[in-house]
Amino acid sequence: MALSYCFDPHHHHLHLTANGTPTLTDWQEVLARLAEEPTPSPRTPILLDFATDAQAPRDWEIPLLAYLLRQLVQHRDCPLAIHSSAPGHGVALAMLAFSCEVSNRIEVFHDLTRARAWLART
């Protein structure tokens, strides 16, 4: 599966993982499910983790994906940490730029430990 998520009880956040090449439809479906996820709380922080084999969305998809992420953060009133250790994932920074309305709620990290620490503080 290109996208999956689960609640991480140790770190107390929803962990969304992107592998391979998720399509825009995959993103839309998963983010819609996350928006309605009641467990454990709608304000539970979210970690979006781009695995090293995850492919960046096509250029025209980036603004749409950023819009969906921004809507998710606003709807759930939760912080979102985007983790990408691969330098080719400039898409993470592009998503942050397109999400400027909620920039204090979305951060990009190249280190997973720092992403989790930021979520723990929010």
C-alpha cells in the first residue's frame, strides 16, 4: 500500500507513511479518512513520513496536496510534522510553502527524532 496510517501510542500521534508512488486519489482518500478519524482525539498530532522509496507527487499535484494537508490541519486543529530524510523530497518544503496560512501548525524535518519532539511540544 502506498499510503498507510496508524496511531503510535508510544509517541501519541497519528503516523502517516508514504511509500512508493501514491496517486492523488490515494492521498485524497487517506486524508479524508484521517479528517474523520475520531481516535484518540481530533487534535492528535500527525506525522507525515516520506519513506526513502516514496516518490514525490507530480508538480501539478503539489499545490493540491498542500491544500488537502492544510484543510486537514485546519479541520482537525492539529499540528503536522512532515519528515523526509531524502534530499529529493523538496516536495515537503513546497507543501510547507503552499500551506502558509497554517505555517505555525506545519513543520518540515529531515530528522525523525526532531519531528517527534516538535509534535510532543505542540
